[in-house]
Amino acid sequence: MFKRLAEAERQAAGAPVRITVDGQAVACRAGDSVAAALFASGRDACRDTVVNDVPRGPYCMMGVCYDCLVTIDGRPNRQACMTQVAEGMNIERQRGAREVQ
């Protein structure tokens, strides 16, 4: 379903960007969505459901299903598929949908 770009295409795609995912440094590229960066780093889940703690990951990749909710820089309920990575971004897996403060 998803395909990585060839090395030449990756180099042209964007500059390297460093983010943190659940406390671990992850390298990605400018222009990547948070969901793409998570997939590239070997992660396939963004959140756990409140009922039964079932892991959920990006599904529709177009902002409709809300299965890719993560906490970004302390702000919960951010859609990983619709948010581009930024240098120094801190991303955390979240449990269910959270009340926005």
C-alpha cells in the first residue's frame, strides 16, 4: 500500500528533520507527514483506544477517520496524517481522544 521513495527521490524530497517520538530521536524529511515519519521509523500505531487499549494507526491518510491522533508538543488530538513534521517536534502516542485544554 505504501512505498518508500528511491534514494535520489528522497534527497530531492526535502531536507533532513529531527523529531522525537515517545522519547526517541527519529530522522525524517521536510514535507513528510507525522504519519509517514512514524511509518518510516517502524511504528504502526499512533494511539491506543480507551476501551481494551487496542492500538490504532493511520487508516485513511486523508483526515477523515481520526485513527491517527497523537500528542504533538503537548497538544493532544493532532492528526498525524494531516500534520507536517517540523524540526524539534515532540510526538507522543496517546490513549484515546483527550479533552483539549
